[in-house]
Amino acid sequence: MILLYLIFTSTFLLAQGTPIAGKVTDAADNNPIPGVSVRVKNTTTGTVTSNTGNYSITAPKGAILVFTYIGYGTKEVTVGESSSVNISLAAAGDQLSEIVVIGYGTQQKKDLTGSVATVSAAQIKDLPVSSVDQKLVGQIPGVQVSSPTGAPGGGTGIKIRGSGSIGAGDNPLFVVDGFAISNTTGQSYNPLNMISPEDIDNITVLKDASSTAIYGSRGANGVIVITTKKGKNGPPVVSLNTYTGIQQVPQKGRPDVLNGTEYAQFRKEKIIDLFLSQGKVATDADIPAEFRNPEQYGKGTDWYNEVLRTAIQTNVDASIRGGSDNTQYSISLGRLDQQGTIRYTDYSRYSVQANLQSNLGKKLKVGVMIAPTGGVQNRNDFETGQRDLLTRTLWLSPIVPVNDANGNRTVFITSPGAIGAGNPLNTLEFGGTKAKYFRGLANAFAEYEIIPGLKAKYSYNLDYSQQSSFRFNPSFVLGETGNQNPNLAIPSSTTTNSNTVNWLSELVLNYDKSFGKDHRISALVGYTAQQERGDGYNFNATNYPDNLIETINAASLLNGQGASIDKWSLVSYLARVNYTFKDRYLLTATIRSDGSSRFGENVRYGTFPSVALGWRVSQEDFMKNVSWISDLKLRASYGRSGNFNIGNYNYSSIISGANYSFGGQLANGRVSTSLNNPNLTWENSDELDLGIDLAILNNRVNFTADYYNRITTGMLYNTEIPLSSGFANALINDGRIRNRGLEFGINTKNLTGAFTWSTNLNISINRNTVLALNDNNDPIYSGRSGGGFFTHKTEVGKPIGQFYGYVLEGIYRDQADLDRYPKAASSVVGSIRYKDVDGNGIIEDQKDFDVIGNSNPDFTYGFTNSFSYKGFDLNVIIVGSQGGQILNTANEFLTNTDGVFNVHRKVLNRWRSPENQGDGFTPTTNGATPLYRENNSAWVEDASFLRIQNVTLGYNFTSSFIKNSKTIKALRLYGGVQNLATFTKYSGANPEASTNNSSVLTPGRDFTNYPIPRIMTLGLNVTF
């Protein structure tokens, strides 16, 4: 009711007075500034400038007009006799006085001593994306934002200064309006989807331990602080933002597999070559009828192409914001509908946010925010390995049509001697999972000024989330090697449901005071308590009598069910002090103590301190005459933060159900399934950061650079223990990892005036090294191939998660080669030849594996250029990575010469005889080929890329165009393309793909991920 009252009463109640018009421009380049708030002081009368900087307002003589805009100094002008008031605004200290949101407070940019980067809403307005994290791509040095999946509703992969953990994850902490939320992302879930990108005011990234220590045991991987838009002083401002996009999968990187004719010919030649190797000649009778006349199939069926489509994405956001000096309000509504480029997949989101803040007297300020969000996602089994649905479309037989002779979909896809599977279109349409999400964020606060400079703030935050999913598999939806008779398939279903409630209670005291001209101190102390409780259940049902009724009650058998309840709590004490002397010598000291229920009873509390120093050299007397330097600051910091991202009860011995024999009868019992560890605690990351911030040429060039060295100790991971303990492994704290590197960022105003051009370039270099593991420094082997062998290795002195497999040397070209080189028991002339790593003269599974590459790039970069001329603006974002590698695991079946799969076109150039050796690396179809199906160096490819991430061209309609409208204040039309082009040597679709992206130990493994689409967008922004 209060919000409605404010909206309908805070209208254009103009006082009797003189109509005044004018233009607001930038003092530096005389360009118009749109969106400036213009209001009559101590009233609700106000307006905002148009896209050309023009405004009109009515005010009485003697009234004071207040001009305000983010990043610029406020200006007040008294109304006189003139009806024209033109104003120029100067940047607020050229952004040095810009207020930056940090942990539990704000700070002027010039006073920052840690490594902190910000992205404002204005910087990312040209990016019509579905989630907030996608807007960070290429924007900040040290922040690597990758796109491992193109699934609708899926998330990005975010790393801040590398991977610093083995078992506790490397995702940063997300803090939304002061509330730390879940940070697990993937193709099926992204917690940041609950926030409409249009509701974002700014994003702050805390990178070094000095800035993240205030978050204690959760800050080791960096912190991303997201601040949403609030109401502002002035009349109601209504905004409508909408866009529509067309999504298509680019042709580059699509799998180059055999078509129908080539596949049939390949299968025919395999039989002919086999007979020749046995000294025989194959006859037509020896060749299945399906392969005797390959030309009959033409191109056949491209199963990968059959499951793709051109998809539509639409988004609409509407908001109203306004208020008076004492009360501000904001309400926004949003809807996103995103079809997937794979048929029958999609994601929809419905969001609401309402915010109210009010001053109740001179000392008390209160506020409340609610933000419910709902979502529906239709998905399938993608990015799960060689048996997932999308991977199957690569190796299915192309000689089988989509539909049978009667026009119905072919139920089972196979050909003689091949592994078959159900029609992927049936699986997509009828066997997918429908997931529903709801998340409600709410907070309320009260802030009271006890004495001048000392404020107490209490806030209570609540996060409720609910997720449910249902999947029904009818009888005609068959998996790999499914039965060809659909009547024999058994319908089944899977149901899941989970509910989570997370609350946070905080009390913080802030003190901000200046003493004379030289001393300024800002300090805070606080107490926080947070708890999360979750519960869930799942049911697997089968033996449905038919496909008509899908509910669980129709099934005659529940063959799997479970329920769970878990909870964690965190209690914290925190303090920080910022001291500035003569506006040039800066000190920040922080300490936080956390107590977590997730760790053993002996070590549940930890302390995380930090200290940082800054020196604004440009403020020294000896720099006064160096006019070309606008600002120069040196920074140094050292601190500790932690990582507590493990299960809630891993410190404890877990008891599970088990059956045993008692008195000759089967009885229910309990058994301990894990080892108790009362000393299990969080990982600690100690980090040194040295930085420089430089602005020159009247702030037209801004440069920042950082060197960091972060060492993580007490890593949380499972290690093998003696079987005499009764267990095979245990979760411990052990080992050390180092991440150190350099970050560079430069922002320039290349041209000013009527035509403007600005550039943002950032480069990040990180080196990840394992310094120690367990007591014996035993390597950690991780990942599994189709043959059950490890795919990755983590060892001391090397990066985490190196690729692990055979080293390819060629093939056995003839009998002499077979006799000369080490070989496996199954090796024949024409088969693959690997390096004998252990030197015993025999090629053996895993014993001859070696490190064959790693996914860590030499450096990553982002390059943004923004142009404007009159009403036009152009924004181009380029991102890239240089030097990393990717493991193209799709080769496990695409280069499999057994003949049970469709294969890559390069298999046509295989070894067929000593006289026809092919490319020298693709083996014969004769004999066993299991060795070639394992990880090997031929699968490792260069993952370097340069991507044109976004190009947006917009036009801001002039005031003369909209002058006849009494309601429209600003109008902008824009069009753009995301993922315009990717330049890479990688043969796959996405050089950033990483199946099981959440696993730190198995990075860079591409198993046919959901493709990243190219999106062509047309959008409209209107302000009323």
C-alpha cells in the first residue's frame, strides 16, 4: 500500500512558476549527458534529461535546481529571470571520488587500498544477455569468465585469479545487496538467473585477500558484490526495455562426420580390408545388404543437424523509480523466454523486485526489499559424457532416416554391426526433464545515527528457494543399445523436489569521522549469524502399464527413493578500519572470525586478518608541477581468507543403512561409511598483492596493474588411507597450491568532442602450481575414460588437472615397424603406436600414460571499444585466450575404427595397407583398437581463441523527434550480435567447453557440450 501510495502521489506536482529549459553537458568534452536528474530542491518536482541532454521544468523564481548524475559532481543553480539554464557537470574528481561498493560498506575509489574492480550499469547496458554473470565477460583483469555451455538457463564458469582448491571448488562468492548466495553453476542451474540484468546498478569484484578477508571463510576464491537499482529523488521515472533475439548455432565447429554414402562405403571397406588381411576376397554375400550400394543413401541423415533449430529469445523489463528527499521507491517487472538451439529445450523466467527506503526523522532510516523469481526449464541429458544425448547424435548411423516408411519417427537407430540408440528426437520431445524453480529474496534494515559519524545498522535477509523436476520416459524413448521392439521398453519416471531456507541476521556499527584537515577514519564492527536448512526427496518409478498416465501412482514399482534433510550455520565477528592521512597515506586493516558447523569440533573457529597500505604519490608536494600525471597511487596488501565449500557433515562419521544376516534371517542394520575427522577445517589462502593505479593527461588515460601471489594451504580433498582402517579414503586438510600472476588494465578516452572513442583493454596472466599434496606427495588421478582409465593427473610442481594419457608416435606402418617398436598384445600392422613411457618394451594400459597437456592459458584478455557520434553509438567487445589446451574427448568414438560408430571424416584417410598408409596417424580397421579409444596426445588441441563477443549499434532519438510527446523522455533503438565470430584452431565448436565444469580436477574436457549460439538482437529502451 505504501508503494502504491508513493507511486500515485509522487507525480509531476509542479509549483506555480516559470517554465525553464536547458541542456546539460559534460564539462570535459561538451557532450550531452542523458539521464541527469533535475529537481527543485526540497520538493518532489523534477525531471531527467533526454538523450540529447535537454530538459524542461517549471520552478518559481528563487528556487534552487539540483542537477545530479552518477560519476559527476552535484550542481545547484538558483532560478532567476532567465528561462534558459544550461549546465555543465564535471566528473566527480574524474571518478576518483566515485563511491565503490565493497564488503559491508562503501569507499571512495581514491581511498581503495585493495585490488577492487567495478562495472557500472552504463558500461554493460549494450549486452542483452539472460544472466548477470554473462555481462562480466572480458570486462575485468584477473576475472576469467568462460562460456562452457549454451544451454538456456545455464551458467558461466568464473575464476578469479585461477583455481586455488582441489576439493572445495573454485567458484567465487556472490553477494547480492549484502546477502551471500549459492555459487554453484552448471548447464542445468545458474543461481544468478534469479536477477534480471536490467535490475543491476553496479558490480564490484573483490580480488585480493585484503578486500575479501571481510568475508572470512568464504572469500578465498574472490567475491562478486552485486548491487541492484534503488529509487532516486525526483518524480516517477518509468522505463521499458525489451529485446528479441534470433539464436543459431554457427557452422564453424560443427562435427565433420561421414554422411550416408561415406558411412556405408566405410563399413563396406572395413569388411573388404578384413578379408584381405586374412588373404581372402570378400564377396557380396559377405557384405550386409545395407552396405552393398552406398550411393543409394546420398547424404543420409545428419543427426546433429536434425536436433538443432533456429531459436527465439525475448525479454521485457519494466520499472518505475522515484521518490523525495525522505522516501525513495523502485518496482521492476521482468520476463525472459529463451528457446534452446536444441529442439524441445527452453528456459523462462518471471521476476519482480520492489524496494522502499525511507527516512523516519533525521536519524532513522529504514528499508525493505522483496524479489521473487520463478523459472521453468525444459532440459535433457547433455554434457554428461559419451552416452549423453547430444554425443549420440554424432555417432548414430546416418543411413537410417528420421521417419519410417509410414511417416512415423524411426524408434531405434542402428545398422548391421553398429551400436544403436533411440531416436534422439523422441528423447528430446518426450523424454526430457521439466524443472521448475522459485526463489524469493527479501531483506529489511534499520539504520540509526547514534551520534554524528556513528551509525548502527541491523538487517535481516531471507532466501527461500524451491526446485522440482519430473521426467517421464515412455516406452518408445530408448537409450543406447536399447531394445528395437518399443513394446518391450518399460516406461519409467523420476521425480525430485527440494526446498531451502537461508537466513542472515547482521548488526554492524559504522563510524566515519574527519579530524581537522589531515585525518579521516572510517571503521566498522559487526556480528553476523547465518543458517541454511534444506530438505528434499526423489522417487524413481517404473512398470507403468502404458504411456498414458505419467503420475507416480500409475507405476506398480518404486525402484529407488530417498529423502534428505541438512543444515549448516555460520557465526561471525568482523571489524575493519580505514585511515587516511593528508589524503595521501592510506591504511586498511580487517579481521573476521568465523565459526562454522561444517567442520570438526576441534577447529570450528578461524580468524582471517588482512592489512593494506596505499600511497597517493600524486598528492605529494614534489608532484605538484608534474601536470601530466592526474593521479598516481601505489598499493600493497597481505591477508588471509578461507574456503568452506564442502558438505555439511563430512567431518563426521556417516551412518548408512545396510542388511546383514541374523539368526539365519535378513535383518536391517546400520554401518559407518566414512571416517570421523574432528580436525577437519577450512582451507586458508594467504595472498600478497602489489598494485599501481595511474591516471594521466587529465584522466584521459587510466592504467592499473597488479602482481599477486596467493598460496592456499590445508586443501580439502579425499586421500587414500590404509584399508586396515576399514575405509579406502578420508577427507583431510593437506597440501598447498600457488597462484601468482600479473594483471593489467587500461582505459583511454581516445577522442572527445562530437565524435567520441574510448577503449578498455585488460590482460591477465596466471600461473597455477601445486606445491605439495599429502605426506608422500602422491599424485591425484581423476576423471574416467570410456575404458575406465584416468584422464587427468595432479602432481607437485605442475598445474592442477593436467591431461593424462598415451603419447601418440604414429602407426605400425609395416611388419618391420611392428617388430622394431614396443607394442601391446593386441597390436598389428596398421594399428596405433604409442610411446613406451616406462621403457619396459611393452605398451600397457595406464602404465605408459604420461602428461599430455593442460588447460591453463598463458594469458587471457578483453578488449572493448565504444564509439559515439551525435545520436549513434557503437560498442564492440573482443575476448580471447592464448596458450591453453583442450582435450577433445569426442574422438573416443569419432575416430574409433571398430566400425560400431559413425566417425570423423579424417578416418577416411586411415591406414589400409603398407602401400596405402593414409595420414600416418589414423589406424587400420583390422584387429582390436581399444588402445586408440583411450586418452592420447592426438586428442589434445590448441584452445587459443579470439572471439568477437558482442557488437551493438544503437541510435538515441533526438529531442526534436520526440518533442511532440508529452510522456516520452528518452528513446533508443539498438541492434547487435553476440558471439559474432570465433577465430581458433580448435576443431570443435567451443574452445571454452568443459564437461563437468564444476570439477577442478578435470578441466578442459570437451564431450560435445551444448553449443554456444550466435544471437542477433533487436532492442528498444524507452523512458517516460
